[in-house]
Amino acid sequence: MDAHQKTLKTLAALAILLCSQAFVGRSDLELRPSAPARIVSIVPAVTEMLFAMGAGPQVVGVGSYDHFPAEAERLPKVGALLDPDFEKILSLRPDLVVVYDSQTDFIARLQRASIPIFHYQHAGLADITSTVRQLGDAVGRRRDAETVAAGIERELDAIRRRVAPLPKVRTLLVFGRENGSLRGIYASGGVGFLHDLLLIAGGIDVFDDIKRQNVVISAEQVLARAPDAIIEFHDSDATDARMSAEKQVWRQLPSVPAVRNDRVYLLKGDFLTVPGPRIVQVARLLADALHPK
């Protein structure tokens, strides 16, 4: 993959993240008399939920950025947030399509075609498991969905209890910036599922006072907030050499406690910014970084 393709991938993934850091779901139930047999989902988090609750055999098409589980990777790709392929979706004869609620034009086209819709909307971490349950109802997998949701809640609570007696760590959580520089830093603000996961992991968000899911910050603001730890997310295809080089970039700010005390942690994995069933893994990685055993 060349530099241009990597840039396009990063921008597209960031657009999805900024539009869907957490969500609640609702479906047009009145349009569907029974559980759907042919589901198209262009939302990575919801695609993961469907497979987690055993509805994978009902899924016939997925979004361009739906890579997990492996079974989803093999299904037809039908576009994503910015480029849904209506004609290809129509050719799959779906009886339920999962969409971002911000896709108003696309939703209108689906409605004109009388195709039932499951809407993906913004909300908080707690609504992830609520949506799992609502999705289970919508696709005829209520019991399996309850098992998935309860398991997520139980494991998150176990992580919360484990770190509760430990000191809270003032943390800057970064999920995007220009490669090789400290420009265009996208960080977690005071709301959203990433912010909530950081709190569960025993962190204090240094931008907690800015009540947005994401903030674009400068190096000067990092200096002013003086985090004790910096956690930064990278794509799964980042090489060890690149990870090492990107960590060195933070040495431009030697007075920041996180840099001075070597508490800059780089994590990689495309799942890190997907608010689906694997959020437990994200919370565990954050907790292990902030509170090494």
C-alpha cells in the first residue's frame, strides 16, 4: 500500500470514527414482518455485533471497512459512510440494511425501495450493549444478544474493579495525527466511548472539560495539559519501525511528564476505534498500559 492509499484509508477510517464513536440503534420494525434473512451492514461495529450473536449466516453484504471476523471479510463489499453503493446493495436483495443515521439521502433511497433499516446513531459507552440487545430483537437473536451484552458488561466491570484501588493517571488519548509530526492531533474529548473506556481503565482524560467526542489539539496544548501518560492508537498495518519512529516524535516535548517519564504508549489494531464487542479488549489494553502489573 503506497503513501497515498494509506492517507485515504486513514482519512476514511477517521471520518467513520468521528461520526460513530458510540451509538444507539433503532430499526424500522413496522416494515418487517419477521426476522431478516438477508442483512447488509455498512457499519463495522454492528457487523461485529451480528457475528458475535450468531447472526453471521444472515449477513449477505458488509461495508468497505468491515474486516472482522474473517467471515465478514469474504462477503461482498458495498461501500461505507461516505460512499454507499445503493445499486450493489439492492442487488443483494436485503430485508434489512444497517446504516449510519447521518446518511439521510441514502436512507431516503432505501425507504423509497421499502427496505427496512437499522439506524446507527451517536450516544455513549453504555448504549453499546443497549444496541446489541436492540439489534438482537431486530434480527431474531434476542437470547444470544443478551449473552453478548451481559458478557461485555461483566468484563468491563471486572476491569473497573481491578484498577479502582490504584492511582488515577492523567492521560492524553490520541487516535490520529500527521505521521512524523505533532500536527493535526486528534484526541479524545470529555464524552464518547473512548473517553468512557479510558475512565474504566483508571485514567483521567486531560481534555475532560471539552464536552466533545474528539478535539483537534496542538503541541502547545499538550504542553499546557501536561499529561502523565500518552496513549496513541495506530493502524494494525503499522510496522515496528514505524511505531518506534512515531514514539520518538513525542520527544519534541521533553517537559511533558509522560515524555519525561517514558510513559508514551503506542497501541496498534484497527479494532481500537470500533465500538463493538471487542471494546473489552480495548479497555484491558488501556488498563494494562496505565497500570502495569
